[in-house]
Amino acid sequence: MVNTNIANACATGQWHSQTRQDKIELANYHHESPGSPTKSTLLQAICQGHLTTFPGLTTKLISKHLSPTIATVLAPNQTLHD
């Protein structure tokens, strides 16, 4: 779950990351915003200039600070099995 302070700060353009934890939360917020794509898809979108309105979003931020989750490592056509 994303910190609502992060979401509010991003929405108002008042985001200023200070700590490593702030950067992790920002990376996770930006990952969840477009529907939790795989890490490679998100990085590709950033490189192609599709997410320029996301405050503080860079390939460095995602590469370094995105928390590993099932959504970031599974390909879109893969599913979890019980």
C-alpha cells in the first residue's frame, strides 16, 4: 500500500525525496499508478518519454528503489497457481 502523503505530494507537485525510504515509496507509488507493470515495461516507458508528468520518476529511481514484488517479475501472461 502506498503512503497517502506520497500520493498527495505528487499530485500537488510538492514531492521532495529525502531518505532512501522516501525513494522506495515514490518508486512503488509510480509503479502502482500505471497498473503495476513489470519492471522492464516501466523502464521502457520511462525511456520512451511516456511518463514525463510523473514527478521524480527516473530510470535510476526505478532501477535502484523499486521493491521486488510478484507484479514486477511476472510477465503479463503469467499467473500464480495455488
